[in-house]
Amino acid sequence: MPHVYVVGVGMTKIGRHFDKGLVELAAEAYEKAVEDAGIEPAGIVVSNMMASSLQGQDSLGALIASSLGLRYRPALHVEAACGSGGAAVYTAYSLVASGLLPSVMVIGVEKMTDYPTAIVTEALAQAADADYEVFYGASFAALNALMMRYYMERYGVSRDEMSEWPVMMHENALKNPYAQLHKKITRRMVAESQPVADPIRLLDSSPIGDGAAAVILASGEEARKTHWGATVEVTGLGLAVDTVELSNREALDRIPALERAAEQAYQMAGVTPREIDVAEIHDAFTITAVLSIEALGLAGRGEAAKLLARGRFHPGDRPTLNPSGGLKARGHPVGATGVYQVAEITMQLRGDYPGVRVDNPRHGLASNIGGDGSTTTVVILSRRM
């Protein structure tokens, strides 16, 4: 398999960017990534979920590429709900590994805060089954609440144990200059926060925010022309899908597609879960994080929440999970999230991450989920000496 490297990254702070549109946010991430790498990409892959619904804008590949001065170069738009970023990285890797292009930039961008929460919630619900879930009033939060209630009851997990994840995320995000939320919380605050869809509370949920992130993938020959060279290699990838409708899944206490994507990525990279030093995992809700930990082979079935409550996966542990603060506190501009994750892991491996830093990591993992487990990707990155 040809070698593909991440040679440049760029991110915007996640928040309420009322003064910037999709193109302006994408341009900021693009310029940072180009400066970081020292090269311009030969092609562009844009990841976005909701521009069609919220901004009334399609043709994002052409729009963003031409706006950045990249007219006539190859440009695509990838949509896989909240998993768009990971799917775009998968696509970009394929373009470089095939030899079709020497380098490709993935730009994830999303604008969500210009609209009332009810409108954004309706747009997010399009990740569910329109005929058999959305039609009957099932929101994205409600579907995840079904999974969370089932998990807690089956494995005897208390509300207090479940609350440790958001507490850790807020603590990690305090040191992340790109994070949307900079506020400490407690388990009690999580449990007593506003109900969203019982048992999911407000502080179990990721916030609505705008943001853009970019990563440049390059072949070995092209990487040698960049500032970072062949420092960080994409050594494993996996992508798997499941039914969109939750009631057709194998189980409510698992994310089977993520299990399969992880198996593909581990096998391709030639590593095991025990060799992962740092991971950025998808935690749109607390239950998403808990099920992801288990699907990635980092904990046994029904064990993740209890392990978290006892201090596992916190900074200083191996692996450290979501030192960025995750979707929960770093923020979740949905179509851009998977690109943020790959950028963050790249910086951890390079040793220049500006927030909570993992000591001397060799292998890092990013896992991105679309819907409540319908489209999943896993990317493994490795530091080359």
C-alpha cells in the first residue's frame, strides 16, 4: 500500500461566527493548513452536512475551491451526516494512495448558529430515517436516549457514573484555544441539568457551533517538499455503514458498524487497541462516547462508563481520550468534526498540540460517526521517526 502522510493542518476556533459565512470559515482553515505545510494542495475534498438545508447551498466543492483561488482543480463534496469529515478523509486518502493526485486537502466546514435551535434540530434529524423515524417525531437526541437508557439498565450503570465523561471533556477543553466551551462542571451539574430526552441531559449533549478544519494529505514524494515531511503517516483506515433506522440494528448497546471500521483500521495499520496512545472519539452525546470506547476495543462490553468513573482514559492514562474536549466541549460543527479530530491527532503526534498534550505518543486514532451509528470511520495515524 502506498504511503500517505498528513503534512499540514489548520483549524478555526469553534463558536458563534455571525460575521463569517461558509466560505470565510473554510478560507481561514485553508490558509492555516497551507502555511503549516508549505504547499498548496492539488485537489480539494469538502465535508459538510447541512449547507443544503440551512444555507440553501449545494456545489460546495466548486464554490469553496474557486473561492480559494483553486479554479479548475479537482474538488468534491462529501456528505455522511455527522460523519462527513471522516468520510472525506477516507476519500482524500484514496485519491492520494491511488496516485491520482499528489496531495489533497480536506476542508470540513459547518455554519449552525445563525438559526434557532429548533431549525438546527430539524436539520440534524435528517441523519435519521425520514420515513420511519423523523416522520413520527423522533429527534436525534431521542434516538440516542433510547440507546442510553437501554445501556444503563442492562449493565447497571448509575447516572453518577455516566456523568464523568462530560466532566472530563469540560476539564480537557479548558486548555484548548480552539474549544467552544471553557467552563468546569461537576457530575452533579450534569445530572441536574435540563432534560433533553430522558435520560440525556443538556450537559450530556454537544453544543451547536460554527467552525472549519483542514488537513492536507500527501504522497511520500510530495511530503518531502513540505515543512513537516513524512512525520505523520495515515497507517490505517476503516469505513462501515449500518441501517439508518435504529430499530433495524443488531442491538441498542453497541455500534456494530464502528466495530467493523475499527477492525479494518487496526488490521491495515498492524496495531492493536492496546498500542493506541491517544484517541479523539465521537461523543455527540455521553452514550456515543461510551459505546465508541467499547466498539474500538478499548473496554469490554458494559465496562466503559464504570472505567471512566474510576479514572481511566483521563490525561496521563494510555490511551488518553479526547484531550481536545471532544464534541462535548471542543464543539461539534457537524460536517467538520471528523477533520478536527484528524488535525488534533496529527498535532499530538508532532508534539505541537496547544492544549492537553499526550507525552510521546506513537499511534493515534480518530473515530467519526454519522447518525447514531449509520456511517462510521476510523483513521489511525502513526508518528514516523
